[in-house]
Amino acid sequence: SVFQECHASDGNGGAISAYRWVTIQADNASFIENYSNSGGGAVYLYDANAASVFSSCTFQENRARWYRGGAIHAYTDNDLTFENTSFIRNMADKEGGAISTHRRSPLTLQNVDFIKNTSERRVGGAIWVSQVNRDEYDVTITDTEFTENASDLGGGGIAIIDGGLIQLNQVSFTGNRVESVGPGGGMFLFQNGAVRVSHTQFMGNNATYGGGVYNENTRIDIDSEVDLTPEDTWTNNVFSDNRATLGGAFSSLDNSYLVMTNNTFLRNHATETGSILHLADAAPNVRNNAFAFSPYGSAVHFVDETTQALADFQYNAWYGNADGDSTEDWGIVSSTGSISADPMFISSHTELGSQEATAQLTLESPLRDAGDPNLEDTDGTVSDIGYAGGPGFASGDGDLDGYPNRYDCNDADDTVFPGAEETWYDSINQDCGTGSDFDADSDGADHADHGGEDCDDTNPEVVEGCANDQEDTGLGEEPVDPTTTAPKQGCGGCNHPNSQPWGLLGALASLLWIRRRANPTLAYVPVGTPRGRHLRERARLPRGPRS
């Protein structure tokens, strides 16, 4: 079924509006360019008191002009499940660019894509959930991707308020953002009963507070009748390249149960402080995590003395954080088992540098078997530090090439593993390195036969263009007089501007040749996957078990 360009000018639900005791079972349906002047640009559900399931559906460019839920708004007593479904460029004036649920409405997402949805003036770029009755209604999200969604005031990807158990596994948040001043570029959590996040990636998200995640006040209501154990656990996750003013990767306020185990934090930014963690009124238990390559803003910042005194940091790895691992005034008190050596992430210890580091460890990494001795990897060894260690990450060798999945960038192909012989120009990264597969000499320029400008891909000193103080002569010859001219740098040879030209031909070539410069941009490419895909494809990592 296709619902397209349906309008509800004076009410809810541009295509479907269902009131009381109504359930929807939608399979392979498309909702495109529907419009509502109130809630639910495509679908509105009110007081269904039953389960509605949307399977293999597409919601694209629907809009709720003056209210919530660009694609769907569900109000009071709905039970919603979405599976194998896409939400693309939906928009709401207020909460929930794609989906909004309000009051006693559990939500389940399985293999759903949210791409470029927008909350124009409120929170929840893709999803807004507000249950009102904390502890009773759960949100479960698995195998789902949030990509380039945006909100004005908070939760660029999702915003969840007053929920019960919030559970995410195998989810990715990529390039989501808060446009104005607000928390949680990827995810905004507030006053939920329990939080459990595992095997999830937060990459390139942006907000004022908590570029990746903002998480506040996780606890059980005193008068709750629900049998729910309070917890706020984050295990086997990756936070990379997130940005904020405070708390580049993660900001937590008023959380007594915060536990962070076996996570990896790479290149997160804070323009003020707490490039990785910004913690206030909390009692964090932090172990087996890797904190690396934060370019500015101390890695961890405690807002108050109580948090600093209660913080328990054990067996973590710290490296390359430009402004220090913690603020000087309130540093980390408890830090048994810390490691400050180069973690040797794939490529971070090579000439490509930290900007190309992935979260995977090399076989020689000092983070291997260096975690809390009370935590074991699933192969029975002492836990590794970082996202691929501990009991939550299943260790195995699916392709039987001798490299466990923690270090094998493609555990389904026995020709791909760290240190394998690289076959250049086939779009596959056999050796689990990074960089373009069309740049064999790693000089930042692809081979001229494969869309680049490098005429000699065996020599990193030879690229198209010359050094800043040289001219590209355009001549395919070595300099006649090496004492007065520079060694060959460009495909046509290079010449110092003050040196003598190489005869009449050289003079004419120098006058007519258009000076060209190389652009040695190092592509941030996947390990073990074809080069040049979208960021969310490039950053995929070996996955552990679903919880």
C-alpha cells in the first residue's frame, strides 16, 4: 500500500488517524509526503490499548506542521513495534522528527534506519519518547541506525524521558546534532528507571552538553510498584569524533548507578572541558576503558568534589589526550591498573597517525590481557581494555584464519586479517590497515590510473604537485643540475623558483604550466571493507553477542 500526499489540514494523521481500541498491522507500506497540521504527519494513534506493528515500511518526507511526530504520533496507551523500516527526511515542528510517543506507550525498534529527520523547534530529531509514568514502559532498540538527524534543543538522534528500562544493543548514532543550545547530540536521556547500552557506536555527533550522550537522573521512583533493578550500564561501546562544549563524548548528571565497562573513546572534543566524560553529582564506576587522542579539553572533568571522591576508575588506558587525562584541580583519585602506553590501535602507531586510528587493537597492543583480572574475556584470558574486551564481547574465529574477531577486521574472510599480504587496487583492505586502497605508497594521493594524481605510487616522495617553495616544471625528467635544482617531487619534476631554467624548453614549460597542488587528504576508510563508503558503513566493527 502507498499513502502519498494525504493531508489533514484541521486534525491529526495526514494518512491515518486511529482513535481508541484500534490496532494497525502494516506490512510493506509506504507513507510519502503526507502532511498534518497537528500530530502525526502520516499516522496518528490515540488510546489504542493494543499492539501496532509496522514491518518493512517506508516513511519519507512526512510532516507534522504544528505539533509532534513528523511521521507518527502515538498518544496514550499504545504499544508500538517497528521492524525492517526506514524513516527518511520526516519533520515535526515540535518533538519527534520521525516518531513521538507520549504517555504509557512502550516502543520496540528492530533493524530500523532513521536518516535526516528533524525536530525544528524542540527535542528528538528522530524520536521523542515521554512516558510520564517512570519505570513502567520500556524502550528497546536493536540493530538500528540514526544518521544525520537534528533537533533544535536536545537529542539530535533520540530523546527519552521518564521511561522504564531503556535498552540499546547493536545501534549506531552517526552525525546527529543539536542545532541550538542543548544536550545529547546522539542521545538525550532524562529520568529513566534503568539504562542498558551495549555494542553501540556514537560517531561524529554534536551538542552543547554531551556530544554523544547526555544522561541525567537515572533511578527508580520511591513509590514504584515495578520490579526493576536500578542500573545505568554502558558496555562494549565506541565513542569517536563527538563534539560538545562540555562532555564531548558523554555527559552525566545526578546518576548514582553509572557503570562504564570496556568502552573505547577516540578523538572526542570539548571546547571547554571534559572532552570524553563530564560528570556531576555521580558515583561512576569506570573500568577497562580506553581514552585516547582527545585534541582539546581534559579527558575527564568532575564538576564537584563529591563526584571526584566517589569516582572509581580502574584498569583504564590513557594516551594522547592533549589537555591531560583529567582537570588539575580535581583529578582522578582511584586509578589502579592504569596504562599510559601507546594503545596501538590499528594505524594509530603508524605514519598515518591518530586521526586514522580505529577502535580495533593490533595483536601487539599493550591493552591486550591488561584489564581487570576479575573480568575475563570469553576465551578465558584476562580481559582486554577497550570495546572488544570483557565477558560481554564474544571471542571467536569465524573464518578460522588464526585471528580472533577482536582483531580481525573481517572475520568472515580468511584472506583478511592483520598483517595479511595486501592486494592493492582491489577495493579490499586485506591487511586491516587504513588509508586508500589506491594509494600504495601512503602519500595521501591515489594512483593516477585509479582516479588520483599520483604518477608513481611506489614512492611517497613523488606526488602530483611540488613543495610550497618549488615550482612544478611539468617536465618528466630529473633536474639537470642537482646542485641548483630540487630533487624530483612532482610528476613533472620540481624546480626552485630562484634556480636557472633548463634551457629554452624549460623556460617555456615553466611559463605555460599551470601550477597544481596535491591534496593529500587521508580518507577515513573502513578496515576490511571496500573503500570510500558512507561513514556509518566505514566505522562498522566486529560485533559481540546481543543482550
